[in-house]
Amino acid sequence: MTSEALWQPSADAIANARMTDFLQQVNTEQDVALANYHDLYQWSVENDESFWSLVWDYFDVIGDKGSTIVTDKAKMPGAKWFPEAKLNFAENLLRHKDDHIALIFRGENGARQQLTFAELNHEVAAFAAGLRQHGVEAGDRVAAMMPNCIETIIGMLATTSIGAIWSSCSPDFGVQGVLDRFGQIEPKVLITVDGYFYNGKNLNIKSKTADIIKEIKSIEATVVVNFSQQKDRLKGENVFAWNDFGDAEQTQIDFVPRNFNDPLYIMFSSGTTGVPKCIVHGTGGTLLQHLKEHGLHTDLDRDDNLFYFTTCGWMMWNWLVSGLAVGATLTLFDGSPFAPEPEFLWDVADEEGITVFGTSAKYLAALEKADVKPRESHKLEKLRSILTTGSVLPPESFDYVYRDIKKDLCLSSISGGTDIVSCFALGCPILPVYRGELQCRGLGLAVNVYDDNGKPVRGEKGELVCENSFPCMPVSFWGDDDGKRYYNAYFARFENTWAHGDFAELTEHNGVIIYGRSDAVLNPGGVRIGTAEIYRQVEKVDEVLESIAIGQQYQDDERVVLFVKLREGIELNDELRQTIAKTIRANATPRHVPAVILQVDDIPRTISGKIVELAVRNVVHGEPVKNTDALANPEALDYFRDREELR
């Protein structure tokens, strides 16, 4: 990677950042002399009890912290953070009750709604009263199959205000995909919609919802939001319209205090290798981690408008919603980001004054391929930061952002996952941005990279790990009574250390480079290659829209097979194969060059948009894909099955 910074924060920006203010507070209260972020990071992991206690105080968490910060800190799993603490998650997100705008919704069909913090508090009070009237209590589950709209956030806040547990997915999930998730956690109430919009279509989900209600016997009430104005709507004895479910006369919220480690969210693994794991996240850990990431790492406050392109089935929705806790305005969007045109989200950014724009690496790559240049067509005067996650952001996309979107902004590639409902590596408003690198490791998290023998390495590729316990570790896996699935997921590889499953490198700038998932790493001739190293080269080729690479067992070794999806009307021929191979060889190494390059019409993805190398590898090897319901386009697997060229 080049050592030249693509962006530097100004002296004023550094001086005014909340990160700087927090650093100064640490110096004052802890009698230390930390000079920069890297000093602060090192202090935070060496003094993690003091750090997390100070995060609670700095953000003025509503609740009782208790006198004990952590017990069994060195045990993973087993550490218990803030074991005496009492708090309510929703109360902290609803601390503001004024006329400042809390939520703005924009739909691909042109719809726009907004709510102030005062109105949001009232709506939550009304819906929480409805939940109570239908018998929902602390510990019960409320599930939502919803678009990313205002009612979804109201439902979550109402649920968590009474101590119940929230779980959500998007309405594009198939019936089996929903049953695989919500069927495990037995919700008492289901919140859904009559239909939703995507890519110019108005899609009715009445029959899907009816099938789900029939199969999940625990559902006692179903609440339907009239989202897409369907004439043919679900009806039944225990089916309620959104407007009829709550109690509009109720204006006060009775927040139920919860223990720090009581369940808040149940989230789900992708499920591409079997029935999804139900990951339970705790009330206090989620709040503290999100306050840290929003307030310090993203520098959010009441003047900000935070946008993230996400669905309710992706952890970034849960992350986005926590922006309310720092008083920021949230802009929500549901639909296709390219409908009605590729520039649409940038229209929204200008019209709503978005200051922090969050999206996926794939979206930025698609914009560049479509030759979209917001810098030329939009003002983006208030935009100061772009966040991106979901897959590796290649160095070329860094170039695209600074060349074609905006020169003066902080581009923060962030990485973590559903497992921690947050990030291990992310942005920092007082650090420069280097091409292809995540700016820093998250405060309080002893993130490192290990070689195969469990030894720390720097400047080399290895396994991303976290060496200390932290408050937002999952409480448990739902239904994993003996804890074996939880242990095996993160702690079986390295003793007392969280192994995250990413193939990564720590850089000379104390930044992080992610090369892809460890389980998708290619190993031709015994040399480990991250798939992202190949993708970033292949997608430089103009004819290639996207690609996926796997390792195929072949003649007692492994060979790299690359599948490419090409622009419409283009066929893969020997000349284009040579161009792809030369591009990879010139910019990587000869070992990165695939042994076989094949064309496919589509590439399979999860519903949250991530390509699935493991599923493709299974198909190529004639092995079953255990759960195709986790895929948005399972039919795409057929393009990889029984290929004559791979025999």
C-alpha cells in the first residue's frame, strides 16, 4: 500500500472532534499525557475497565452503572461487564424529546415522511401500550419483517422500552428463510407490511405473511403497516392494522430497567452453511459500543444527519438506529438504490443535508461501473464522511470516492459484523485516510493479527483476533444451552482469544487491511491468497461487472477458479481471458492468476448482498448447499453446477 495519505483532517477538525475532547478528558481524569489517537487506543486496551467506565460517564448513560465494572475479565467466554448495572436501551435513544427532527424516511417511489424527537416519543408510547395490552412482557420476543421505515424503529423502541427482545428481517426474505430465523425464537408478536417497493415494483406479501403466521404457533398478534397501499390485505382474528394496535392517548413511556447483559436483540448469521445461528446481543454492551462508535469514531452529534443504505435484515440497521442516542437525525431509505436512477441516493443526500453517508463497497463499485460522478452533478455541501462495509473496499474505490464524489471528506471503511453488532476496525476523525486501509482499530478492543501458530504478526497476512473481552460480545446463542456453539464459533481456534474469521493485516500506520473471509482464502500450492486481492484486480477490467473466486480441489492440489459476470452483450473469449490474467499478474503475483476463468450470468448473494464463495465452492465440488433460503438469488447457483470445464 502507498504511504501517501489521501485525506488529512484539518487542524480545526481535529481540535473540534469529540475524539479529541474525549482524549483530553482521559488525560485529566486519569492523570496521563496521551498525545494522539494511537496513544489513546493503547491506553484504552491496557486500561479497558477505566475506558469503558469513562465511556458510560462521557455519554451520560441513563441508568445505574453500579460499582463493579467487570468480573472474570480474562475469561472468554465468561467475562461479565457491568454486572450490577441497570438501564433501558430505548430510554437512552429517546433521551431527547424536542422538536429536532429525529427520523426522515425516503422511499424509491418518492415517499417522504419525518418525525421529530417529541413525535417519536409519543409514537413509541402509543405502540408500547399496544404491546402491553397484548401481553408482551420483558423477555418476550417481538419479530419484524419490515422495510427500513419509520414504523420499524418505533416498533423496536417500543419493544425494548418494556424489556422485550427485538428481532428483524426484511420483507424480501422467503417463507423458509423467515421460518429458519423467527421459528427458532418463538415471537409473541409479528410486525409486518402489506407490501413493499423494489426496483419499480409494488410487491404484495399477504400470502407469505399468512404462511409464516400459520407455521409459527407462538405468534399471538400480527400488526400490519399499510406501507405500499395494497388493496388485497391480510385479515384475521389476531391481525391488526398498525393504526389500530397502539393506544394514541398514551403519551408517557414506562421504561423497564434491564440488567446490562439482558438480551436486547436476536440477530442471525447468514445461514448459508445451515440453519442460521441466533446471536443474542445484550442491552448495555450494544449501547456502550454504539455510543463509542457513533460519538467518537464517527464524530456524530445533534447537528448531524446520518444515512446508511441498509435493510432491516442487516446489522447496519441496528447500528444506524443507535445514532438517536447522540441526538443525530437519521435518514432512512427503502428500495433499490438505483431506482429510479443511479444518482437517486445522492439526490437524497443533497435534499436532506446528509453529513455521514453509509453504504456498501459493492454500491460504490456499481456506481463507478455506471460512470456516476456525484462530484459533477451534486453539491454535497454538508457531506463530511462516507462509511462503507459489507465487503472489502478495494483501493481503487478509494480513488473513485476522492476523484468522483468529494475530495474533502473522511472515507471510513469499517469492518466487524453481526457477531458483535459493531466494528473491530473503523474510522477516526482525527486520523488520515490511507488508500486501501481501514483507519484504525476500535477503542477498547485489543485487535491483533495472528499467524497460523497463534503468534502476533505485523505487515503480514493472518487471522484477525481480539485478545481481550469487551462489553458487546454476544450474551449467548439462542437455544445453545451448553454454550458449545458459541464457544466453537469464536474461541475454539485460539485459547481465550476471539477469532473473527477475517484474513487481515496490520499496517505501518496502525491501520487494518481486510483481504476477505478466512474460510474463503485460496491456497494454491500452499500459498494463502485472500479473495479480495483478486477481485480488486479483476474489476479493473471494464468488461467485468463483478466476480467470484474459489479454490477447486484438483490433482492433489488446489487451483484458483474465477467466475466473471460481464456487461450485457459481452461474451468471454480467449482475448478477454488474457486481459484478465495479465491485469492480475501485473498488479498482484503470478500465483494470483486463476487456472480457469469462466463466465456466468449471475453471482449468488445473501439477502444482505454478500457474495457466497463457500456455497459456490460446494456446488463446484458436487456438495450440497445446506440452506439456499439464505440467498437472495439461489437460482444463480445453477450457473456453477456440473461445468464441463471444471472436470
